[in-house]
Amino acid sequence: MSPARARSHPIHLPLPSPLLYTPQRRTRPWSRFTTTTCTIINHHHHRRTTPPHTTTTAAMKLYPSLSADLAAWAQRQPVFFTGSAGKHARHINVSPKGMTDTHFAVLSPTRCAYIDRTGSGCETIAHAYENGRLCLMFMSFGDAPRIMRLFCTARVVEFDHREFQGLVRAVARGRRSAFDGARAVIVADIWEVQTSCGFGVPRVKRGLYKPGEGADRGPSADELLRQGYNAEGEAKLDELCVFEARPAMDYWAGKQAEGNTLRDYQKANNVDSIDGLPGLRASRRDAGEVLWVRDARAWAARVARDWEAMAVGFVAAVLMYLLVGGARALSL
């Protein structure tokens, strides 16, 4: 079993200027950090079998708030995703968002917000009203891989609310004061930040925006676009040609397989989730778990957490007992 994880409650702060705070990054002493040594390979070497020359170590880390450097990095990303779900609904919603320069802002180390424009659905708004759970995910398409998730409690400020105009100005950072079709601002109180490596996420081909220096400037842009896309060069290029797979994932997994250490890594990192839920069954067996015992505990914890349904059921049973007893008394 993983150690108990403390949970911070949403902090409701006044809305400061998004440019004024300078938080310090802090790590939780009780967090379990999983370290994965992966490799970034220079873009000129697409099929190398020898160890690459540039190496970085990436770890899954948890923070109680958003540091200034991570906030600035999030603002530079061209796309982010929102994830939410109803408490008992079947659908899980994931929505892509863009325009981070005017539609997303970090307001403090524990608060961010984004402008929600009118669309064909309103899943995030509905889920925020029901349970407030929201996850925002950012990822890097550059040389340095990263995935960052912000675990939040969301609040909806609709267009007819008195806070709406002020929040729009704060999120847009003075660039605009109104947006056609803006139906709400989603204010998200951050209670945990997670960063991890993003070696499975494709990257933009580096040669397109940082061509080689000197006499040999490397392949042309057209050659770069066609690399790994179509060997004969017959297919018409499209927007996907700017991406390439990162070679680090295959390299790292291959080294783990060669050293017969992949199962050990899974046992150390895949037994449970960050919330302590049972994870990969093969790893749990390797760790010596009795699966049915752990699964039963997880089921009991899940039932106990659904206290509202239990309370309603108990009250309904009491009322039914009283009604039946009263009806019998009147019939006598």
C-alpha cells in the first residue's frame, strides 16, 4: 500500500495581478517520486543504435502549488486540455483548448482561469456545477519533453455574473476586455500540480525552427517535412508533417528490457495510482499483494466515500418504516 497522501483544500484568494507573484517551488516530503532515466536524441539521428549523447532524467513529481517557471511554461504552450466527469455519469469529457495568450492565465500559485467560449456542448460547466473536479493538462512539443497536470476544484462564473468582466480582463491580461461568445470564465483552484516526462508525445522537427549553423545547415525544410512521412515523396504534405516521434521512449524501454529490469520498474511505480487505487495487477502480484484482499478494501473505501447515497438510503428506510408503521396503526 502506498503511504497516505495528504490533501490540501482549495484556497480562495482575491484575484491578484497574474504578473506579480513569484512563488517558490516546494516538494512534498511524503510524495513518492518515480525516477525514469530517459534520453533525448538529436534530431539528425533518427535510427541510432548506440547510446545518444544527450541524456536527461525525468521524474513524476507532485507539488502543492504552481511555481513561476511552470506557470510561464504553461502560458507558452499552444494547446491544453481539460478533463472532467460527472460523479455517476458514464461519459468522461476531454476538451482541447487554445489561445493561451488571451484565454488562459495563472492568477496566483494556487489559482488559474480560462475563458470558455460558446460551443456545441457544456460538459465542463455541467461537471463543475455538479462536483467541481477538473484537471488541466499541458504538454511540450519542443525538444525538452514535459507533461504537466493541474488538479483543481473548478468554479463557473457565467457571463451575467458581476465578477465576469473583471475576470475576463484579468485572464486576457489587458489585451482585450470582451470576447464574442464568451459564456463563462472557469476559475480553477489548484490543489496539486503533477509533472512527468512526455517522451510518448511527438515533437515538432527541430530543424524547422532551429536550422543547423555553419556551412552545412542540414536538410532543407521540405526534406525535413518528408523525413519519416513518405519514402517515395509522392504523398501530399499536410500539417502532420511537422511532427516526429521522440526516439527516447523506445531507447529507454529497450535498455530496460535488455537489463531485465522492466518488471522491477513496474513493481516500483505501477502498483497503485497517486490516489492509492489498485494498479497493474501483474505488478501487484510481483510486489506480493493478495489481489482480492486489496480489491475488497478498495471497494469498501469507495462505498464509504459515497456517503450521500448512504445517508439518503438510511433516511428513506426510516421514513418508509414510519409510514408503514403509521398505516398499520391507523388500520387497527
